Amino acid sequence: MNVQDLVSEWKTDPDFVERVGMVLIHHGMVRGTRRGDGKPVAQLEVKVDHGHLESLRSEFEGWPGICKVAVEACEGCRTPGDDLLFIVVAGDIREHVKAALAELLDRIKSEAVSKTETLRP
């Protein structure tokens, strides 16, 4: 996902320009070490429920103060440094945008994405 191009496209909508005061971006990547114990990660196998991902995106776009939401989740075999998840939330004020991004991220990770780590020897 090219976030700069996405936001530039959104800005062509006069309603977006009128309503939006903040855009927050989450860019998740594969860590080289496992969360918790710090053991080295060789790869991460990722599965995405794209239908549920779209359902969540649509739900959060309807939150108070939120104008636009974009989500892209990468799947398959990923290695440290690879992109995993992009979330872009645009809305009126930071309290709305921060809350929406945080809740959406947690819901995606718990409901729409599953991961299996393979550790390096």
C-alpha cells in the first residue's frame, strides 16, 4: 500500500478536506525476534480472512468522526522485515481517530488474522 498516494486520492474529495483533521497510520512488520521471549524468528506464516477484514474496515468507517479507513493485510510466508499490515484511519479529531485505530488493530489481530512462527535454530 502506498499511503501517500492513498491520502492524496482521498484529499480530492471536498467532503474529506472539510471533515478530516487527522490521519493515523499503522505499518506492521515481521519482527526478527519473537514477542515475549526474544527468540529469533525465521519466518511467519500468515492467514487472513479477507471477508472479515473488509467487514471490520466498513464497520470502523461508520464510527463517529471517522471519514475513511483503508486496510491491507499481507499473507503467506513472510520473513523478518516484511510488511504485514497497513491500517489508515482518517477522521475529524484525534480522540476519535486514535480510538478507532487502536480498536481496529486489536480486532484485526484477534479476529481476521492468524499467524504461526517458525524459529531459527
